[in-house]
Amino acid sequence: FDPVAEAGKHSIPAEPSGRTAQQALSEYAARPGARIVFLTGATGHVGAYILHALAHSAAVGAVVCLVRAKDPDSGLGRLRDAWAKRKLLRAERADGALFDAKVSCVCGEVS
């Protein structure tokens, strides 16, 4: 499975930074040894902690989360809210910077 090629087959809206999902995945895939993780349920209680752990992992270059939202900005907002609700956004650990660098969102639903 090639996530970069797969992202190129679909029309996925750009992230707030202006990058498309394919550009973001290409950047992450270029990192030696970095893994790209696709995560569902990241706005839930357990999922928020899993996402937090993946963002802090040196072996993970990117986490792409499937989120029920109308657009990627709303989806990223839901993910940030899930971290804030559980007090996982702590400045001394640079959680916000890790979130911005590693987490991206694809809008959709698994049902």
C-alpha cells in the first residue's frame, strides 16, 4: 500500500497550512524510517490518548485521522478539543507543535 499514491487518486481538501494531503504525505514519506499511521476514533476517550502517544513517537512521521467533520479545519478542531478536554495539550512538552507537525485530518465516516 502506497499512501502517497492513494492520496493522489482522491480529491482531498487542503490542510489549513495550504498543503494538500498528498503533499503532506509525500513530505512524511520522505523521512527515513518514518511511519504513517491511519487512525479512526481519535476524538474519543481512548483514541485521544492513542493519538497523543503516536504524535510523541519518534518512529511515527505522521498520523492521519478519520474524523466526522464538514471540512479538515473542523476535524482538526475536534481533535484539538479532544486533547484539551483530557489536558494533553501542555506547552512544556511542545504538544501543540507536535500536533501541528504530525497530525492531519481526512473527513469521513466508517459506517
